[in-house]
Amino acid sequence: MKLDRAALDAHPLPPIVDGGKETKGRVLIVAGSREVPGAALLAATAAMRAGAGKLRIATVESITVQLGIAMPEAMVVGLPEDDEGGFTSGAAKAIGGQAEKVDAVVAGPGMMKGEACAKIADALLASDARLALDAALLHSLEPPDGGRSTAPVLLPHVGELAALLDCDEEKIERDPVGCGRRAAELYRSVVLVKGVTSHVVTPEGAVWTYDGGAPGVGVSGSGDVLAGIVGALLARGAEPLTALLWAVWLHGEAGAALGKRIGPIGFLAREMANEVPALLPR
């Protein structure tokens, strides 16, 4: 199926409600490392631009002050880090506790690979929060033993999807839809297979294809913005499939808008988030 406005009409977002910040959803961003502190900021900004009402960021302790100043809308929780500047395994328990305080969690952008990721993934999967998992966290996932009340959303690029399926990247490039279906079924998740043409795949094998956007969407930090949009829509109450369909479309159309105004390439990932509010349904 083609992912366009007609497809989105069949999967409407929850209506915008008037009221306090709690009514618009609470989102936690688990992201960043000493080397890549900006990933947390990109995801958090995108989450707010996509309508989340209340924001928490859990990151490594060395960058908490900088993030708190750059993102004054957020509560920033600093957690223990290792010598390389990534989360320690001991951070997993605290992250699980933070997840119980929110409606949705985005985890993975800018995180360093390591054994801590597996423990963080386990803690999040054990929580009741809706989940969008990305980047380093995907290298540590194992097929689940049991189900969750809501399926996680997985956001792999080709290399991360290859890691999830324990295969080479050439196989993903030859059959992106087939590999996406296998991952969605194996991990009981809604999966985005990223690419120039992207595919949203469900555990039941349904597929939506998006080929819009602009060449400039393929730029550093773009995936962090996408993850933040997904998290916000989950926090606002959208089902995982609905959140991912809308996020892919919003992300691509934000790039298309910048492509028309600035040029097909050369715009920044952080500029994409600013385009999202005007694209959201009224």
C-alpha cells in the first residue's frame, strides 16, 4: 500500500485536546553519549514539535547540564557513564523506573553500543510504556519470549536490520520488504525499513511504502528527528502502527518542504522538526 494522506485518513491520530500538559502525553527520551550529545536534543525537540506535552530526557551525566540549558522544556536525568562516555549497565534500573512515569519512550539515538544496551532494552520492554527503539539499542535486542500490551516500534537502518536478523546487508538491500516482514514477525514489532523508499511493516505482514521526501532527508541526525516524532505520537495515544505511519509521512514531508524552500540538499536535521507542527492535522 502507498503511504499517503489517503492511507493516513484510515489511521487517524488522536484528536488534539485542550487542557494541561498531562493531556498531551508524557515522553521519555533515552539517548546520547559523551561523543554524540546532540542526538538527545534532536529527538527531544522533534517530540515537542510533534505535540508531546511533557518531556523527560535520560542521558549520561557528563552532558546533563548542557542538555538542560539547550532544552529548558525538559526534565533531564543524568545517569552513570563508563570510561567511553556511554551508559553503564547500572543505568538500566533507573531508566526502567523513569519509563514507569511516562506514556512513551524513545530509546537509542546517540547511545554507544555495549552490554548496557541489552539491559536497558530489557528494562524498557518490561515496562508498560509504549516504545520506539532505535540505533544502538537495536543491536542488543533478542526475540521476545512473551508479548506486550503494545508492540514496540523498531526504526532500523540497513545495518541495524541486518543485525536484528543476523544476516548481511546485501540481503536487506535485495529484499527490504521480505526482511522487514521477518523482523516484524520475529520481534513482534512494527518495523520501519529505512531507505530512499521506506517500508512500514506489521507482524501480520501488511506493508505501506513511502517514497516522498527530498534528497536532503538523508543527513546526519535525521533518524533522531524521526524517532522523536514517533515517540510524541505514541505518547499522545496513537497505536504503534498509526504513530509510525504518521511519523514517516511527517518526517518526509518536512524534508520536502525544506527542499522547496532551501534546496534539495543542505538543510539540517534540526530544521526538519520545525516543519512538523504545520503538517499535523488540525
